[in-house]
Amino acid sequence: MSDSYLRFWGVRGSYAAPHETHLGVGGNTSCVEIRSGDHLLVCDGGTGIISLGEELMAQSDIAELMVVFTHYHWDHICGLPFFQPAFSPAWKIKFFGPGDTAADIEKRLSDQMKAPYFPVETETWMADIEYIEPEAHGLSHGPINITEFNVHHPGVTYGYSMDVAGKRVVYVSDNEVQFLKTSIDKRIHEFDEDEHELLERMVSEQRSAELAAIENVDILVHDAQYTPHDYSKKRGWGHSCYVDTVNLAIDAGVGCLYLYHHDPTYNDDQVAAIHRDCLQIIRERNADMECHVGREGLKVEL
Amino acid sequence: MRAFFEQVAGESDFELHVYDSADDSLTFLDTQRPDLLFLNVMMPNKDGYTFLKELRRKDLHSDTPTVMISSKDYAQDRVAAKELGVLEFVAKPISKKAIRSLIEKYVGNDPSAS
């Protein structure tokens, strides 16, 4: 086993789904561990981070980690109040996420633990906590270089590109792909004929921007929350239809795609059907991209 | 979006400065206050909200009239823009006619009357 790996601790979007019919995929919300030797980076603090915390408390090899948040919607932070290392003086924890200052990040994370929402506040954390001041030159955690970028989701939301063990891993938990294109399709009647070419250029520019962040990456963990049918009802909620996700990844030359942020209403069979359809799309496009279901507990060697 | 603005400018007599990123625009905005600033939300390296907050801290741009334009047609983005004091949040796509209307509304002249 390599000492560098990615491990899924929570793969659901929106809310936890601890139902018997869902546990093959997993019921916890967003949390992914990236490990490079003794350096531990965590993407998001959904309910998946609770189990990660329990495992960390049972070992003594490391006592330091960094958590980066894509944004502060509940499914990405609600495990943090139960993250045991934060309550232990033996640990040093760094937090980063959207915000103009370190104080912004602290406020957004700690507000969920204030009365009347939670019994103990972040003041009870005994770990050495650092909120990282946003800098223009990017982040690093040991040998892991981290770059954040904006994605298409309500409010300011980041995706993260990480260089780990010679591989590029990109984590995009929440992203509504192709939103502009569908907006244009819905409003095309508002435009004159001579503007249609301009609209095509606008879509092309947007597509280029979407692709740029994930171009030729080795591993992409990406929002694939909805089926086409459900997306038609939930367009504008900030999440992708899996068809758009898999096509985006193929177009970007991604090496391996992990479908992520599964809708909590989908059981194991429904997620398996989504996966089969993604594989069919890859075959039909004669692409050689790997595609897997982001599954709780799955460990991917880097 | 750049092409829409360039065509409108070509058909009008207002002066247009277009930049592909927040940082690129500083070559102009460090010394100039436009009559109207159209600002995208999702830009390379820096989002429009962060950039506008930085601009607002400068005396020159404490009240620069700003219209935000974005494909992010979400309620939370509209609220974030409103909290920064923008004149309007306009969802992409936006037509040439709509661009002309915004300029006429906030700059006060008919941009097609050259």
C-alpha cells in the first residue's frame, strides 16, 4: 500500500441518508481524506468527518491536519461539531475555505455551534486551531500543493486542485455544469438572430472555463447528483446532472472520474444505474476515462 | 460576454474597456473611475464579490456604479451582490438591447445615438 491515498468518508449531498438501502454507497455527507505520508488533508467536514475523527483518535502517528471547505452549506460542515480531534489538546488543526479573511472563515465555521443551535461552542475546542488567512499564492500542506478555484454553485464556492504524490487530484463537490447553456436554451427567444453567434461564443467561453480547472487531471471527484429527470426539476439548485458531469470529464481529458455528492434519495441500485449509464456514455464516446462511484470507505492509492 | 459589449460599443459612442480578469482590470481601475462598471462573478483567480469589496475600500471606487453580470442565477448570489451595493444583478445571457438599456439607465444617455 502506498503512503499516499484518497479515501471517501462521506459521499452524499444535501443531507445524510443512513438507510439500509443506501449503505452500499454510504449515507454520510461530504468528506474526503487525502493522505501523503504523515500529511493529512481533509476536503469538507460533512458527517463523514465524524468517523474520520474517531479513527484519528485511535492512532498516534499523526496529530496535525488541514481541513479545506468548499463552502459552508450544512452538508459540508455539520460533522465538524463532532470531530473529536478538535476537542483534543494533542492536535493541531488548520481550517481554510471561502472568506475574505481568517476571521471570516472562523465566523462561518463557528456560527453553527452557537446557541441555540448547539450546546458547546468552538471555544471548547482544545486543539491548536488556526484559520488560514487567504493569500493570493495558494496553499500547501506539507508536500501537498493546493489551489482553490470558483465553481458554479450558490454563493462563493470553491473547488480544490491538489498535487499529491506526482498526481493531480481535483475535488469539486458542488458544481452545476452547463448552467449557462441551459439558460440560453430557455431564453433564446429573447435574442435577435444576429446575436445567436455571440451566444454560441459565450457558451464556448464558459465551457473553456469549466474545462480549464480540470484539464487532464489524474483524478476528478465531481458532483453528479441528479438523473436527467430529477435535474429537470432541480435546475438552479447548484448541482449537476451526471450526464453533464461525465461529458465534462471526458472533454477535459480526465484520467479517472469519481461520481460524488450522490442525491440522498437514491438507493444503491439507483446509484449503480447511474454508474452503468456513465460507463455507456464513455463507451459511446470512445473515451478511455475510468469512472467509478465515490463510495464511503473506498480508498484510492495515489 | 465580451463580444456582446464590443458590438454594443461599436454601434455607440461610449468608451469601452474590457478585461478578462480582476487583476488585469487594475491597470485601468487603479487610476480611472468608470461611469459604469459591469462586473462578472466567476473570474479567473478572484471572484467578483471579493474584487468589488477590494475596490470599495479604495476612495476612487467607494461608490463606483456597478452592475454585476453572472450565469449564477441563484438567489444567494443576488443577495450577496445586493449587500455590496450593486445597482443590479443581471443573469446571463444578456442581450445587446439589455446592455444598451442598462447604460442608458445608469449613465444617462442613449448609447446608440452616435
